[in-house]
Amino acid sequence: MGKTFTSDRLPPMSTGPNIPQELRLVTSIPGPKSQEIIKRRNEAVSASLGMAIPVVVEKAGGGVIVDVDGNSIIDMGAGIAVVNVGNSADRVVENVINQVKAFTHTCFMIAPYLGYIEVCEALNRLTPGTHKKKSVLLNSGAEAVENAIKIARAYTKRQAVVVFEHGYHGRTNLTMAMTAKNMPYKEGFGPFASEIYRMPMAYPFRFNGDAATCASETLDVVTHKIEKEIGAKNVAAIVIEPIQGEGGFIVPPKGFLPGLAKFAKDNGIVFVADEVQTGFGRTGKMFAVEHESVDADLITTAKGIAGGFPLAGVTGRAEMLDSVHASGLGGTFGGNPVACAAALGAIATIEEEKLVDRANAIGKIMVDALTAMAKKYPVIGEIRGAGAMQAIELVKPGTIEPNNEAMSAVIKYCQQKGVLILSAGTYANVVRLLPPLVMPEHLLNQALGIIDEAFASL
């Protein structure tokens, strides 16, 4: 049996629906009711959509999801870093109910409303940097990234966009071109948008040298390639995730992001931080670029912004946001009033419940437990991340060769035991952990114990 990890670091949370915060399995996973509904799914829903765990959710809150069979499963994914404040958080629910009663849509570009403005004001206040900022609201992370590129091209009058190996930016045509991994995101969907140039990523685990050398040498390669292969004067934007999400929670070594930002500034290039997965307290800062005091020109947000409602934003230097001609940005549903109300509730929850501090405490608990596992199990190549965004890269023992068989086995074991964990990584060999920031400590420790069991079972 795996070790039981215990500590006393997280204060109790009361936000969210009154669902017992316990791991409870009353059937196997999946249970009979879930199996029946999944048959209907297979008949009605496109087979192109994946499914991380074969259960059908009935309700969720705190650190658990409850399926139609009555199983209560520990949620270590938070809807891919979306419900940072937990499912159906009190302030989110109250705001949404009040807004739905008032009105559900006018289109901000037709008849504006206060909620959109208040969300923009919050984004301008929360994102790092003392420069004058403005925002535009959209529907999804991919749409935010696309609009950041539109803004950068309009502002610089240039076309080229620089992205990085292992990066993920979305599933639209432009963002597929920006995304590094072919399968499943790009296979068969080309041709893709042009003027996208991919650069090496500073990936310390797969670099033959120390982190400082990784940062400096990779930065030298990137800047040389931009100057010689593209021409810095032709680059509109450099776009990077401060911690790469789908690529495997790759944390660039200290100095790499500030070096990129300086190169961008020196060459009139817009530096875009894609904070879709890392934003809103997830990494132990409100935004991940704050770990190295990087002032991005534009920041894209989505996922954790609205407690589960579809909303996204681009926030940045006012002169850049204002460089686009009138009606050049926007969309029918962008900044929907109900989603804006949810966002204001989520932001209030993060600030009033001190969830950024809680992310750091959750991260410390996870890192301590995962580090202990890494000492026992040679299949664990590296533990990395920041705050409540932690990953385990699995390898063939004694090498850095990816071990996706081990990853699949660990995920399957955990699911059968009632713990939902997610995969990631260019090489499909990374387990990623993204618990809601309101997760009770006893559930977090229980999940970590089952993950330990999973490694012991290999």
C-alpha cells in the first residue's frame, strides 16, 4: 500500500455546494448507470471527442465530482485548471443567478453593460505591470490567443509570429499552427496559417547541462534563429506559456522568460504571455509571469477566469489594444453578461479567500509527497511545476526515454481507485495534477496516497 501523506497546512474551506468531501466508491468505475449513458453518448456525440474518465457527472464541488452511480471521486484536474475556485462556488452561483434574472444577452458591441467593464477593470488591475492597460473579452483561450496576434500585427505592422516547441495555444486554424504537438491536435487538419515560426524550448530535464546553461544557451539559439532566419524586424509577436501546459508543465529555467521579454522589447516585438492555464492563482501567483517579474505586453486569459463559464480575455498595453480600428475586435458572445458575472464572483473568491496563498500551500504538500515518491520509484524522471500545478514525468528507469506505458498504468490505477488525474506531455509520458484550490487537505493527502500506490503497483 502507498504511504498516507498527512499535514496540517490548509485552513478548511466552506465555499461551494454542500457535498460530502469524501472518496466514496459504491460501484466499480464506470458504474452501470454511467455505462448506459455512455452508450447514448457514443450514439449521439461525435467520436472525435476524448474522455479522460468513463463516468457521467451528476454534481461536483470542493474537491470531488459525484457520478450518476453515487461514486464520489477526488478531482485532481479541476476541469483542466478551470474551476480553481471549485465547482459552483458560492459567489459565482449568486452572481450568475442574479444576472440570469436580469438579462442573458445584448451583445456588448450593440448595447453595453456594466459587467463587461468591471471584468476588464479587474483584469487591468490584476495583471502585472504599472503601464496603462486595457482589455477585450472573448469566449475561449484559443480565441484570446488569435486576438492577441491580431492586436500585435495591427500594432507592429508586421506578420511573423514566434512560438515554441512543446507549446499549446488552441485548436482553431491559427492556434493549431502555433501548437507544437501533431497528434491529436493537428493531424489531418492542414493546411495551417502561415508566418508561424517555432523555436527551441528551454527544457532543463532534456538538456545536457545545468538550468542556468539551459537558459542562456537556448536563449542564444532562439535569438540567433529569429535574427537570421526570420529577421527580428519582421516579427510581430513572441508567444509563450510561462509554464507550458499540454506540453508537460515544462517550467523554463530562471532567466529564459526575462531574456525573451528583453529581446522582444529591444526589437519592437510584442511579448505575449499565454496564461490560459497558468492564470488566476494556479501557480502560486495570480499570473505565472510574476515569478520572474516579467511585464508582458499582452496577457491572454481563459480557463480559471470565470469558475467554469466560457470567458476569455486579452489584457495589455493600452496603446496596443487601441491600435486596432473600430469594430476590428469583438464577437457576438464575447464577454457574455452571465459569464462576466461568474468571473466577478470567481475573482472575488480568489482574492477574499486568499486562494493564491492556498495554491502555494497545496503545492508544498504535493511537492513533498511527490519528491518522496521520486526517491522510491526510478520510473519518475522529474517532479516539476509551480504552486498547485505539478507534474510527474515518467521515464524508462536510468534513462530520459519517455515511458508512456507507465503513465497510462498510473492513470488507470488511480481512476479505478476513485482519483481523477490527467495526462500531458509531447511524449505522452507526463501525469499532471491540477486540484481545485479549495480542495480539503484530507482529500489531497488521500489522492497523493493513491498515486503512491499506483507507482508501487507498476
